[in-house]
Amino acid sequence: MIQGSGRCHYHPERAGLGVCVECRRVICRECTTQFEGINRCASCLSTRLKALEGPGERREWTVGNVLLAVVGMGIVWVGMLALAAAVS
């Protein structure tokens, strides 16, 4: 069901032009943004664009990452020593 009375949800003094496909709110000409061929309001459009951006920036070297790298190098080093001892 379409919400509203034919007036823009964001600008009640203006007549509605279309309906946002995400939230189903009536929106006026200024609030209508066509993205991917579909009408969306500004709020739903920003939500859609954030979802398309993907995950946020990663911090590469946290304390956990450094600790994991040191433990991993230790395991490789012990493995190499064990292999060298087995060969000789």
C-alpha cells in the first residue's frame, strides 16, 4: 500500500510525482532520483549507494595481525628446523 495522501512525504506542501520503490513513500519531483532505472527517495538512495560501496577501509597491521604473523613465522621456522634435523 502506498503511504501518504498524494503529497510528498518530505515536502507536504508539494504534490507527489512518484513513489519510491524501496520505502513506498510518495515523493515530489525534487525528491525523485532515478538510479538503476528505478525511482528512489534521497534516504533510500544513500542506503543503496552505501551498500554498493562495500566494506569500509581495513587497517592492515593491528596487534592481532602482528601476533598472528609472528606465530606463523615461528611455526614455519620450527618446521624447517625439524625438516633439517630429519634430513641430516
